[in-house]
Amino acid sequence: MKISGISIYPIKSLKGISLNESIVEKRGLQFDRRWMLVDENAEFFTQREFPKMATISTEIKENGLQVSAENFENLLIPFEESRSETIKVRIWQSICDATVFDTSVNQWFGEVLGANCKLVYMPESSERKVNKFFDKNNDIVSFADGYPLLVISENSLNNLNEKLEEKLPMNRFRPNLVVSDSMSFAEDHWKKIKIGETVFRITKSCARCVITTIDQKEGSFAGKEPLKTLAKYRLAKDVFPDSYAELDLDKNAVLFGQNLIAENYGEKIKIGDKIEIL
């Protein structure tokens, strides 16, 4: 088995970036979900409410993060730009500190999405804890839904696509790491793996939501798939009939992919790296 895909999503819920390599940090891959859009109540924005977010592109430049959208001029957000205001933001049940960008940045996103919003950044000083059931080493996470990384195997998607009338691309599931040459859903059974010099602990299966039904190219809802089909054979009570409660899973959660936490940091992972099951 080896790594066949690496992706990051610098601004939560915006279009991802495919990479050949990435540095593993404690919060996840470098630059992954360190930025986020929030509303006037500091609650996080996602594609669930604004599917158009999927069409906003991000690109890592030497001195900043560039965002682009159709019919709008590109916007460069400098890494070193002063962000004097710090606020408390909410992601699901988590609350953490974030710094707020200036009015011009926020106006750009507001015009693209047609909604009042602010762009915020998670500084190094802000530490958002993972679920206490899976915290082994004061583990922290970025603005990702719950855990630092998500892995899915190519053959898990192939297995699903065999059951669908219209095949879906991997970007519907927004993984960080994609694995080739494994059995379908092999990731369900991993406990600890090594990629390059980094050891990862598997935490819990990823319970999928309505974002998987959004066409990531068009930025619009595209029907009931894949959730309709996955619900026929990937419910937690079917995949882990004897242990779903121990894994902190709702019995009717639709599962696809596994969440990971790195146990050491600072090393690169690359396309083609072999995966060792520990």
C-alpha cells in the first residue's frame, strides 16, 4: 500500500489543494484548515449552508494565501498581515481563540458568498483539543471537524462506485490522504500505521454528512447520493456491530474513511510513500 493522494483545505470548506508532499504538524498537515469563515455570531461557515464555498479556490503563495472565485479579482491574504482582534469562535461543540482579518478581506468573501462573514486564523497560541475519548498526548486539531487528518483508500471509493449509477470523485469526501493498493475499507481495521517517518494513530471512523452530496465542481447539491447508498451497508451498527458505542459512534452514522492523529511531527509525507501497518 502507498500514498496516492495528498490534499489540504487551507480555509475550511473551500476548495482543496492537491500536493506532492506535505509536512505533518501537530494540528494536521501544514496549512490545513488554519483559516475559517465565521458569521456575526462567530459560528463557523461550511458548505452545508453555503455550497458555493466549494468553488472558491485557494493557493499557497510564498508570502500568503491567494483565493479566487469566478467573476471576482484574486485576493492575496498575507501570512504576516496584522490581525489585532482576537475572538472566540465555535466549531461544533468546540470553542477556541482566533484572530480576525481586516474589513477588505471580509468584504471579498461576503461579496462572493452573498453573506456577512469574517475570515479568522488559528494562531499557534490557540489550542483546540480533540475529543477527550481519543486524546492520548494533549492532542490538538485545526478548524477541521474533529481530528487532524482523514484517510480513505481508493478501493473503498471503487467499492462504493460499483453500487452507484453515477460514479463519484474522491473530492466528494475531502480526505487528506488517499491510499492505493489496499483492500476496500482496509482502513476500518487499522489501529496504528507508519507513513515515511511519521506514526499515525487511527481514532474513529468518519461519520459522513450532507457535504458528500455537494458537487464540488459546481458548488451545488446534486441529489441524495452517496448517502442513500452508503446507508444500506456502511452504518456504524453494521460496520462495527459489537463496538460502535466504544468507538463513540452513533449506531446510525454513515461511515466512510478514518480519522488520524500523528504521534510525531515535523516530517514530510510524499506521494508514493509506503504504508506500514504497526
